[in-house]
Amino acid sequence: MKQAYYIGMLTLAITLLISCNKKEEKPQQPNILFIAVDDLRPDLACYGNTYIKSPNLDQLAQEGALFTNHFTNIPTCGASRHSMLTGRYPASSKDITNHATEYAFHNNKSLTKPETFIAKLRQGGYHTVGIGKISHATDGYIYKYTEQPSHKRELPNSWDELLFDYGKWGTGWNAFFGYASGENRQSLNKEVEPYEMGNVEDDGYIDGITANLAIKKLGQLKNEKKPFFLAVGFFKPHLPFNAPKKYWDLYDRDKLPISQNPNIPKDINNASLHNSNEFNLYHCGDEHLDLSNQASIAYAKKLHHAYYACISYVDQQIGKVLLELKKQGLDKNTIIVVWGDHGWHLGDQHVWGKHTLFENALRSTLIIKDPRSAQKGITVSNIVESVDLYPTICELSNISEPKEMDGETLVPLINGKNKRNKNIAYGYFNKGITLRTKQHRLIKYYREEKPDIELYDHTTDPLEDQNIASQNRELIAKLLPILEKGNTGLYK
């Protein structure tokens, strides 16, 4: 008996010794499919739009987490993406331009930390692939609208692979502003309409080609030994609102609504808005639209029709990619993120475009599906912002996040737990900063034009039609210190 006892104790001791010396196994890292969509405001059926046809994104929302109060930090493409990729608020005037990423990284030889969360993933063992517009550059390379593609990467340290098929347009920027004929806004000297109903198949415009390229790459990544991060950037519904005819045919224009808040808000200065200059770069529009010229009902319906057709077109391309992910058996271990880089005024507040600090320009689409989560089809109403994606993706991929983060992880919300310290969002543009809380939007402009303070109550005025700052001095005094905490040196 004693011998058996001693043998048992020895066996236990050896087992414990081996267990102590054995290296702790690292949790399996999931793949990540990150889909960026240009100018996609939350005009989807899953967000309550009963007119839009967006079945693929709606299905994704039913399988994951739909964020109904997600706000981008800067309402312009390049700066919004730069802030999201770095997890930081803008700290200088360069950070709110479309060239923010180029200024920060391309010629910066003194970087001591990963330039973006993509570079962080790459350092952590991920194979990173970029297709299309993820930072500001349409194909990841720096060159001007009318130039040929260069070899200068906008993110020199983030990608293992950068892929793009220029199709009949020849360059990324030509494809971005491309028409079905193979011409583009530049080649036609802007003498073009801001929309097109093309008699073409899906690959008659660039997003169809991008979807095909992503599908092909997924077949290759299936055999990749490393976990992969695949980023796919779709162009529509960015101007011009061009989509194949079959997506226009999904809608009865006469039944489509137009903006519920088409008028300039009361008690503001017009300096808070703009004259739809980007829209007016398309010289052959039916009407010239600015703060003095409101769209007719007929033209407003046509533009809504065009924008909706583009959403349905890009929804179908996303659906193709998601279907391939499933066909390849990758869906069980692939986190999916669909992110709109900012919103868009569809005639709201008399504006056609982004570039304001109003809800319409800052609120955008965000859907996250983690197949490992027990929570499916949840709606998250918390106020979140794009800088939150960096720490979120780090946590989901079991990679430590940098200490210098302005964002806060969304993982508790994805898992159905309302455990977050932050419930506010900041926005920056047009010499101003905005603070969005659950109930209010406060805007402070650092300019000469008055009034330079605006306040909107979203419980009584969700469309932001009435500036009530002059009647709420005590509330503003409470909110202004919180807003100023977001002033990271941009305005002094």
C-alpha cells in the first residue's frame, strides 16, 4: 500500500512539474474581414429604413451586433479613416484633411510604434491584405487624381499585400469617379451628371470587380497558415451615384421619401453649413444646389433614388463576399466588421454632402459579427465612435492595445453587456468640435461668426432643426468642459 501511495504521489508531482513548465498556449486568433463602405449613412432596413433594399447587411445585423448610435470622428473620408485606423482624435489641422495618413506616415522615418491597428495585427502574427479604399488612397498608393498609380504606399508598414483591379478605368482614382463607359469625372472635365443608371452587370462598375477580387483572395487565404486580416474597401454610395440599372429598378421613385429636415436649422449661422461644393463638381446635374437653392421635390427624389440604388448595389457585393466566406468554411472563425466612414446629407439642412458637424454627416453604419459570441442579432444603442474600433479589434484578436488610445473597446457591448465607461462621441470639422451625448449634441465653433455655440436636444428634436443654446446656459456650462476635453490641441 505504501509503495502504491509513493508511486501515486511521485506521478502527481511529475504531472504538476510538467504542467508548471509547459508554456501557456496562446488563445486561437480569429480571422478578421473588415469592410469599409464610403459615405454609407445608416440608411439600411436594419436601421429602420422601410424603403431601402439591403438584405445582405440586414442578415449580417441579425447574426451580430448592430450599432445604432455610431459616430465617425471627422466627416471627411481620409481624416475619418486616419482617426479610425490610429484610434486617435485629431491633434492638428493636418489630421482633419484627406491627406492625414500621408502626412503622418509616408515620409515619417521616426515611427516608434505601429502606424495603425493593421500594422499592430501584422506585428502580432496576422497576414494582412488590403483591397480597395481602406485609408484615403483608393488602392493604397499615393498619387493625384489625374496621375498614374505610384509605388508609394500610404501605409508603408501595415500591409503584407495590397491588391486592386483597375478594370477599364486604368487607375484607382479613375475607377473611383468612373462611369460605365470607362470614362471618369476627370477625363470628362467634370461635365458629367452626379448619377448614372448603367446598362451593365455588377462588374461594369468597380465595386463588382473589387468583390470578385476579394472572393478570389478568400480562396487563397483559406490555406494561409497565419490568421488573416482582409480589408475590403467599397466605393459606393460615394459620388457619383452610379449603379447598374437592375438596382435602380428595385425602387419606385414616386414612392420614395425625401428629407424630413430640408431646412436650415433655426438660430444658427450659415457658416455651420456649406454650399454642397463636392456635389456641384458634377456640372451636368439637373439643378444647382446650395444654401440659396433648395432641390425641387422631383430632383430630390431622383437623388434619393440614385443613392438607394448604390446602397443596394454595394449590399449585393458585400453579400457575395460573405457567401464566399461561408463557402470556404471560414465563417466560423472570422470576425466581420462593416463600417461606414461617415454619413451624408441627402438634402438635410439644405445640404448635399458630408463636411458638417451635424448628425447627418457624423452618424454612420457599424455592424460587428463575432461568431464566437453567444449574443446574436443584438441592437446596441450606446453612443460609440470610430476610434473605439482600434481597441476592439485588438481585444478580439488577443493582441495588447497601445496605451495611448482615445477609444474604448466595444467587446462588452458585442457580448450583450452594458459595461462601458464612455457614452459620448466627439466630432471635428469646420473650425469646430461637437460632443454627442445620449440626449444632446453640443457644438462649439472657434470662429468669428456668431452664434458659435449650438445645442440640440435629441429627445425633442432628433432632426436637429432648432439651436436651443441661448435658452440653456446652465446645461451648456456643464457640457462645455467635457467638450473641451476632446480638444487635443486642434483649436487653441
